[in-house]
Amino acid sequence: MKNHLLTALAVGLGSTLFAQHKFAQLDIELPTPNEYRNAAGGPGHNYYQQKADYKMTITLDDDRQIIRGEEVITYTNNSPDVLEYLWLQLDQNIYRPDAESHFIEVEKMEDFKSIKDVERKLMTFDGGYNIESVASVNGEKMRYAINHTMMRIDPAKPLAAGGSISFKIKWWYKINDRMKVGGRSGYEYFDTDKNYLYTIAQFFPRMCVYSDVEGWQNKQFLGRGEFALPFGDYEVSITVPGDHIVGATGELQNGSVVLTAEQRERMKKAVTADSPVLIVTQAEAEQKEKGHEKSLKTWVFKAKNVRDFAFASSRKFMWDAQNQQVAGKNILCMSYYPKEGNPLWERYSTKLVAHTIATYSKYTIDYPYPVAISVHSDKIGMEYPMICFNGGRPQADGTYSEETKYGMWGVIIHEVGHNFFPMIINSDERQWSWMDEGLNTFVQYLTEQEWERGYPSRRGPAANITNYMRGDQRYISPIMTNSESIWQFGNNAYGKPATALNILRETVMGRELFDYSFKMYCERWKFKHPTPADLFRTMEDASSVDLDWFWRGWFYSTDFVDVSVDYVKHFQLNSNNPTTEKGLQQQESAQKPEFIGDTRNKESIKQTVNEKDPNIDDFYAKRNVYEVDKLDQKEYTDFQAKLTPEQKKLIESNKHFYELSFTNKGGLVTPLIVQATFADGTTEIVRIPAEIWRMEHTTVTKVFLFDKEVKSFQLDPFLETADCDTDNNSFPPSAAPTRYQLFQQKANPEENPMQRQKRMEAGN
Ligand SMILES: [Zn+2]
């Protein structure tokens, strides 16, 4: 999108039509480029961003499931503005009984189907922050106000441009039971061994983003729109029971204190190993499950240039690690999991972490952090810098379904992938879910395909999005919709943008131009705060492909791709040679079907008048119209004399012309990929850019020229455009039979194939 104020198109069509024109430039929709964000899609010459550094001491109370913290935040105002107040996020307040999120869900009585549903409605968990104090580093109390999930702090005097301020917050809260209350973090309680597994995140008051785009991004946390956070450096000490193992954002600073000599020895091996080395074995973890250490240990972590901090802690943890090189740098890939995660976790988790950071580095930016961690946390997938919490739990007997396996692989790749979007390419999640989820799901697809050939990726391939896109339009939102207001969140924020990027890569731009431009976007915006316009502009500016129609159709509308082939007309050039042409005409006339009346009259009328009376037939009746006479010959010779040798050759070549008509039924403009199959079984592909629709949005015709006669035409033969109805894509229409399945009762509906195999081997 360059900044065209008025295109010729706009003048021609008038302003109301202009807004709807499928090829109109995205002018009104995008913010005007400025000194902070330029028209090419990069950071402007005066781009700035704020910095928030944290020093925290945290205590995890494993007896009462309470967490306490004291944090010193140093906030640096790099903006040109004076800040009268500062905004912080209090995510835990979503667990207060009076949280807005409890009241905004639309409900009907029929939503309560069982006593469990009623119990869930009645259940109150009195979580949320208890803010004990907010003070300057000298201990002077600071004024603050809490508005649900946001806290405003008023400094004694406004924070000048270029200035910085340090202040202290003391807080505590009750940790939520993640399995009952839900949430992205919390604890899971294991009744069999009476132990807890904590995955702790969004746990401390965090600075909001202040930027040239939103001012303060202090839109309330309602549960879905995730987090907008500034970068900074963290130093965190976490005190936990002495038998716990802790994994966290950043590098462990005091391994010599918290790890045993044996663990340190194993870690030494792991840092150069190219497959996982166990630091804590299953036997060791199971042994610890039986005890309950009373003494405490403090684990210290440091992380540089991250936008958040999270950790996991449990005495149930097994722990393994391996090395992965990215651009010559060693990255320590690690996993933490209870025995309940095995056999899947020990076998796959850390290998998936290593594969993910290597593959993402190829398509985006080199992974910049020293560690990458995957923690097993049943049922969910959630990402934080360097660490993520992932589901994928086998059954108690150690078997698992194929869905569980692919679910675990997919969620680990996805959540580790989030290190890139939005942890480093730090978009505003509170506003746009698709900017991190969609981009991440797209690279997840590329990573899955490099993990296993034919990996059944749920999202990415164009054909997988068609059911959603052609669905009930009342329940579909444009991708450019705020996180909280999206219908069908997964399809909208993950599936559709991932598919759109795939279509750009495979069909609209081609892999080379796409990969260069996409990497350019990632390089430009790593460790910065990009917006949708920055992505849209960079993809165009770096590739010289006008994509405004694409963004408009795929991101700003709910149109879908459905193009039909309406008709095919076949032509060949008239040679003007009277012998050939009259011969053909005679043949054609003889092959014409005969009218039923004529057939019957041959029998019923014994003799007509002209058959009886020779004086009836005149010149016209006796003339043979297919006969070639001297004048015909002369005309042909004269015609030939005027032709160049090339023209003669072209006429004699007897090429086949086909006029095809296409109708755009879904509204979304798309390239046309047309495959012609010839009588001899060979094929030819013609690729037509989407601009064929630039004047006519509904029906276009196109003439195709082939040496051989075409037997059939197929539109979108490689399923690359997300055409929602492929039944109208062939000519002539095909009528292959479908196997109709009658209803069948399964003997063991709950059994997974591994259990079936065991049963078979046992002879049952
Ligand atoms: Zn995600």
C-alpha cells in the first residue's frame, strides 16, 4: 500500500463504490505513515519503545498454594511524551469474584445441561491480587488506583521524556486450580501421589505498553485478548520447597547451589549433546513424589530483553536437555514433565523444541535466547519467553491415540514457535490475536512438514479452511477484528491467516518473493512492536507485488473463494480453403441430428409434388452448395497471396481455441489455476493472476489456445486457492461414485489403536 490519495479508479467509480472495490488500494483502512512507522512497512526514523526492567523475589507456598512477590520495576520513558501516570496489568484480577469477565458471557438456560454446568456457574474462586504496597524505592508510598485488571500509578511528578523511574510493589494471591477453574497458568493436583505441579505466569503486576499506536494499551483483560508487554531485563529469585525442580524464563544463575553434583555433571553432557540427556530421571522423580521436603531452596534466574517472565515448579518433574545450534550459537533445549507425560514426553518433547527453534530461525529470525523450554501441563498450550506449557498426556496404561500424539507434537511446535511471534516480534495481542497466532500457525505448518513427510497439519493447507469460510456468514468475522469480538476464534485467528500466508507463498507471490519479504518483516520488527499495517506494507514493498486486493479480501472481509467454470466453447480457425471448409461443412451437415417429423415423413409421405413433377426444381433446388468451383479456388489463391509465410503457417497449424467463462460465487477474488487435459492424457497448466477480476468482479471469460484438442478442464487442480466448492470446478462435470456407508456399531468405541493391538496380541 503506497499512499495514493485518489486513484484514477476512485475518480471513475465515485467514493461510495470506491470503498467496496475489490482492487481499491488500502488507504482509508491503514494509518498514515509517519516518523515512527514508515510507508515501506519498517520502523520510522523516530521509532521509539519503552523499557521495563524487573527485579523480583518470589515465594511459592506449596502447603497453601499461595504465591507472594516483591518487585522493583525500573521504567524508562523513551517516548517524546511526558507521562503523568503509568499503567500496569493485573491479570490475576480476572479471578476476583467481581471480575467483568464473569458477567459478559451470553447465556441461555439450555446451556445448563448437567449438574456440572450448574456447579461451574456457582463456583467462586476468590483469586486476584492482594496489593500490599506500592512505594518508591526510598519507601515513600505512591498513589495508585485499580480499575479491574488495570492499575494506574501516579508518580510524585510526571515522568519526563527520556526519564526513568523505579518503584516497588508487594503483592500476593491464591493460585487457581487450573483443572477446575481453568486459566493459562495455575496448578494441577495429582491425587494419586498428593503432589502439585505449578505452571506460573501472568503472576506479577506488569507494565502496559505505551506506544505511538495506542498511547497506553490498557484495554481490560477479559480472558481472550492476550498481552501487550514492553521489553526489559529480569532478575528473579524463586523460593520453593527444597525437593522441587524449577524451570523458568532465562538462565539459571546458581546451579552450584540448587543442583546436586550429579545433576550438574549430567547438565555438562547435555549442553553439547545432540539428543536429550536426562538431568532428573523418572525413577528419581518418582522417589521424590513420596517425600515432602520442609526446607526451602531459592532458584535465581536472569533474562535479558524479554517481554515477560514465567516459571514452573514441582517435585514431580523429570528434566532433560540437549543442545541445538542456531547460526553458530548453542541453545539449550529443555523439557520438564511428570511421569504422567511418559512415554511421549521423554521421547519427543526436547527434540521438538530443538527442531522448532531451528526451523523457525530459517524462516524468520535467528533464535536469540540462550534457552528454550517445554513444560508438560495437561490440556493446555500456553507460551511465554523461552518457556511454554504444553498438553499431550498419554493414558494411564501408557498407550495413546494418534490424536494425542499429533496433538502433543503440534502444541509443542506451536507454543515454542510463539517465542518468535509475539515474544520477539512483539505485536499487540490484546488488539490482534491473528498477528501472533496466525503468523505462528503458518510457520508451525512449515515446521511440521519438516518434522514428518506428510504430517497431517490441521491448519495451513488451503483446502482445510473451506468449511469455515463458506459457513454461516452471521458467525464469521473479518480477520481484522478485535480479539474479544471474534466469532470462531480458532478458525479466524489461527486457521484463516495461516492459510492466507500459505496462499501468498504458494500461489500469489511464489516461495522466493514471499520468503524474502516475510523474513524482512521479521528482521525489521524483532524486539519491536509491529502493527498489521507494518506487515501488509512490508510484504508489498519488499516484493513489488500489489497485495491490497488480497489483504482487503482475506483480512478485511468475510468473502470466500468459490469460482465456477460456467461453459467451454471450442473454436478452430477457418482456413478459407474451399475444399477443406466445404468438406467440413458437408460432414457437419450429415452428422446433424434429424428432426423426428422428417424421419416419420420419409415413411408416411410416399411422394411429394416435386418428386412427381420435374418442373418444380429450379437452380437453387439443383445446386450443390458443397461443390468447389473455379471462383472459389481463385478467391482462395488471392487470399493466400496476401498472407505472410508465418500467417500461412498459423492458419495451417489448426490450433484449438477454447473460450471459458468463470463466475466468482464467493466474492473473494483469486488467481485462476486452469488445467487442460488432452485426449492423449497429457496436461497443461495456465496460471492467471487475480488481476483478471480487476474490472469485472463476478464473471470473466478467457480464451485459451492449445495445439491439441482438450478433453477436460479443471480449475484449482492442486487445491491451492481454498476454493470452497470444487464440484463446479470441472468441465465437463465429473460424476465419480461415492461409497455410501451405512451406520455401523463399533465394538470398543473408547479403545485407542495401541490398546486394540495389545488386545489382539493377547488373543482377544
Ligand atoms: Zn498460539
